[in-house]
Amino acid sequence: MQPPRRCLLLLSLLYFVLLSGTWADLEEAFTIRLLQISTFQNSSFVDTEGLGLLDDIELGSLDNHTWNIRFHQPWVRPALPRSDWDTIQDMIKIYLQQFSYLVNEGAVQNDVPYPFVAQCMAGCTLYPNKTTQAFVQVGVDGQDFLSFSVDNATWLLSQDTSLSRYVKDVLQNYTAFTELIEVLFNDTCIDDMEMLLYYGRAALERQELPVATVFARTPSPAQLLLVCRVTGFYPRSISVAWLRDGQEVPPGPDTNTSAILPNADLTYQLRSVLAVAPHDGHSYACRVRHRSLGTRSLLIPWALQRPDKNTHINTQVFERSLQVVQPSPAGAGSHTPSAAPRGTAALHPNHSGAILVSREHSPHLRGDCKDKCYLQSL
């Protein structure tokens, strides 16, 4: 049996980024991830999907019926002539055929029951200080299976099974392939990363402002849950914290922040919850820091409203939303914000460029906001 040519898929997907130019000094780390998911229904049917990512930006994928490349960004396809892409597609198909053969043969010889799923992830990370880290990992049914140490060119068992030992031995004995993997992810991946960062700069620098909402739930008369929901922001990295009387509330049993989750429009969302006692005499605000806000913080105050005497407080939801309106560029004339929708506080740029929340559009703001709440400078 000829050893599998796994390098073909990795090499092919990496050549998505054979462009020219370099990226300026990095302010954050970037990672290329090449993903493969192969579902082995039986020894004669395998369904494979492939995806290439730069951080959270999809570069391209494989059609799971034809194994042809589908480009997801307009700045990827022009990288190579059509004839080169045709050659790469042929190489991918050869690799996938041999990969399926190897895994099926190992499954049959080691009595592995069908169906099962094989997952491969490979790539590299480039850090702002120019250091790099490469990775190659293989999983089966969601469990770590094999990994490749790029530093010493060795395949490592992540789980000790008859199938993992079989695959490891085949790959480790394929010296030429192992050496190629080492070069690809120690050198080529990083070189191509810098080229891709240059051509995909506009997509990578995209910024979407966060929209923040503060509301409360009352699970019991003795407890009030303040919820800060932040959505619509990009890039993914964000800082959300609660302030009590202007001081940050440290993490603890009274705070709970969700994971950052994706939205359908390629932005992100999260929620942060703070448990407090009703009418405790403190003031609270949710503070949001994000790259799109520059050196300022978005502050969303919370003020407990007096419930109507005929309304039970545990059935009420108090809500206030703030969405940033960008100041006009210098010399572009004054900015006239559109009318704020009901339940939303409009924000206006003042002469210093700070973003202000007008009490006119949010009449229930706390008095300690000094008639206006604002994007606080750091």
C-alpha cells in the first residue's frame, strides 16, 4: 500500500495564499486553520468536508460531492491562474482518496465499528513579536487521536488504541511526508500568512460597533439579576464589565459572563449577568470596551424604575439600548442623528468627539449621569 499523501491537501489549501506583499506590524496574533472532516459511513462510503480559515474569516471550502474548491472571499481566487487551481483540485482528490483508503484499511484490520468521524486540523499562528507556532492535530469521533510535533518531526499518540497506533506507524515511517509537514508549517505557512494578511487587510480590519442593552430579571423577591447584552460587534475580542458606584466589580459568584457567540451576520454577541439585592442603594453600569470604540468605553447605566402599584415587579423587564453614532469626520459638517427608535437611547458626538447619550431620547437615565451618559475616555 502506498502511504497517504496528506501533504497534498495541506499544501493545496495553503496555496490559497500564494500572493505578494507583506503585512505591517501586527497588533494581535493571527492563525490559519485548515480543517477536514471525513465521515466514514462504511468501508465504501466516506463524506468529506474541507474548510480554510484565517482567524474567523472563511477563505475557501471543498464541495463535498465533487471535492472542487469553492472560494469564499473575492481576494483569494485571483491568487493563482486557473490552470494552477485545476492542478490543486486534482491533488486534493488524490489525497482524499488515499486518506480514505488508509483509514478504512486501519478500521477493518483493527475491528473499528462504523460509522465514525475523522477530523484533521493543521495550521500556524503568527504573533505580534514575530514568533510563530505550528500545529497538526487529528481526532476521531470528537476525541484527540494523533498530533504532530513540528519541533522534532514526530507523530504523537493522543489516545492509545489499535487504530491510532496503526496510523501513527504508517505516517512515521513515511519520512519524506513527515519532513514536508515540518517545512510546510514551520516556514511556508508563516510566509503565506504574511501574504494573505496583506491582500485580506480590508476584511481583517473590518470593525462593527457594539450595541449594548441592560435589563433586569427578578427570579425571587430577594434577588435582582442585571443583564448586559452586547451584540453586533466585530472583531471578536471584547471586554464587558460591571461597575458598582463607578468601581469595577471583580469576577466572583455574583457575576456570570457567557462565551462569545457568533451571529448570522458575521458579528458576535455575549451576555454578562450580575446578581444584586433589590434597592441596595448602589448605582450600576455595564462598561463595554472594543476596538471599534477606540480609546473610549461605552457605559450603560441601570436604574430601577418604580413599578406601577398594579404591576408585580417580578413580571417586569426593564430595558435600555445604546447604539453608537460615529462623529462626523473633521470638516465634514455637523452630524445630525436620525430619530432614535422607541426604547433606544440616541448618542450624539459633542465638540470634543466624545459620544454622548441624550436624556431627551432616554428620559429615565439616572440623575448621577449628569443629564448625559457617555462613552468614557480610558
